[in-house]
Amino acid sequence: IPCTKKPWGVTTTPTGETIITDWSEDKVHTLNADGQLMYSIGNKGTKPGEFYTPGGVAVTNYGHVVVSEYNNHRLQIIDPSRPTTPLRVISKCGNHTLSGPAFMFVDPSSDNIFVANLGRSFVE
């Protein structure tokens, strides 16, 4: 895919778009069903809407995109209709602070997000 330098995570939305995280460019790219780039969001940073080594990506039952950020130790939940303004930024799972979250899975039956928290060596 010409828009990425180091793609890491990939998923599809219920409406057929493909979401790709780019580890080296600190961006998240959205492609339409034909594989054409619709838009890219993010720059390197720590503010909401900015990314620092985005890795895993998943989609909830509501169509929200969840992006893990390895070096920012957090997840950002994004509404595709307003991609530059995250709905929520998560840095804790239960009583644990995220540390190097990488891969994710959203359970379709519950919408629970499971995260491989590599800095803590377990899944939350």
C-alpha cells in the first residue's frame, strides 16, 4: 500500500473500509472498499488525536475504531464520522496502567476490548 511506510495493524469496518496503522509515520490510514486512500489522521505527539507508534487496531460493534499506541501507553477510540477528535483516550485497564499496548481484539458479543499489554507481559 503506497500510503504506509511500516504498516502494523489492519482491520475492516462494517461498511467495508480498511483501517491501517503506520508505526513509523504515527498515522492511521482509512481506505475505501476499492483500496483508495480516503484520509489519514494523526501526527507524532501525545495529545488526543496524535499518535506515537500506533500498533493494534480494531472496530467495535458501534463502528468506533480503537487504536493502541505502544509508546504513548494508551488506546484512542475514534468515531469515523469525526476522525480527528477521539471519543475517548484510555490509559488504564481496571487497576492497571497500560504499558506498551500492542495487539487488540474486540469481542463482538460484549464489545469488550482485550489488549496485549507487552510492557506488563499479559493480556487485559
